[in-house]
Amino acid sequence: MLMRRAVFLDRDGVLNSAVVRQGVPYPPAGPDEVEITEGAPGALAALKAAGFLLIVVTNQPDVARGTARREIVESMNARVAGELGIDDVLVCYHDDRHGCDCRKPRPGLLERAARTHSIDLARSFMVGDRWKDVEAGRRAGCVTVFIDHGYAEPGPATPDCSVGSLVEAVQWIVSKVEAGA
């Protein structure tokens, strides 16, 4: 069976702007507040042209905490996916206390996508803006890219690449592919 390559992408802070309060990123409150990050459409088109599946993997614990409704999160996911040509969106709606395998930094969402879409995780990339994203990618065996927005929280210990934007992340990924990595 032919195994495919994917780029796994966190949603808030990567594909759409996060709402930052006191240096900490939060998701937008609803679809009307979703702002696609600058350059995202063209960057993701370049990944598609390079043959990658585009899979969103996002923690949305506010649903478990009762501060967000699942249908609102799903409408934001649908908007982002529709505007950016995303192939699949996988969501963890749990909080840390649930101990699930799908909540990043655990790799469950990436592993589920790999089974569903026949993805070779070792030839795939995880792009995120928080340490949990990078750690989930590392645990799944992906190449990891950290988008450093300068949040007032610890960053990842060992990303394969650290950049300042999604556009820079995609440029780095495409350069790795062109170099035969």
C-alpha cells in the first residue's frame, strides 16, 4: 500500500489568529471572530502542490470545561477547513484531567489520521505554536516545526525547526522536500 505524506497543523495560532491575553493564546469565541493567518491560503496551496495531505489536529478543551459549545467549535473548524482546503480536521474535546490519548501532547490524533488516511508519519510534518503541538508530533515520529509567537509560556524543548510564521514553516517544509528529505 502506498503511504502518503501529511502536514499536521494546529488550528489556533497557526491557521487562524489566536486571541492572546496576558501573553497566553486562546481560541476565538466563534466563527465570526476567526481571522485566517496572513499568507495561509497560498502557503497551504504550496503544500498541496507538493503532494501533502493537510490535516488539522486541535485541542479544544473549552468544550469539556463548559465554556464553549461543540457546535461553535465545529463551525469554526468548518470555516477554516473550507477556506484553506483542509483534508480532515481531528479534534480533542477533552481536558487534561480526562487522560485521553487524543489530547496533545499525546500523539493519538496524528496516529488516528495515519490509520484513516494511510499516512507515513516519518515522512510527515507537525506544525504548531505551542509545546504540546511539537511534542505530539515528536511522539508520533513526525518532523516538527514550531511557530514562535513569543507567548508568555515555555516553548518546546526540541523542535526540528523554529520559525516566526506559517509562511516560513511552509517554506522550510517545501525546501526539505525539494532537497529530498
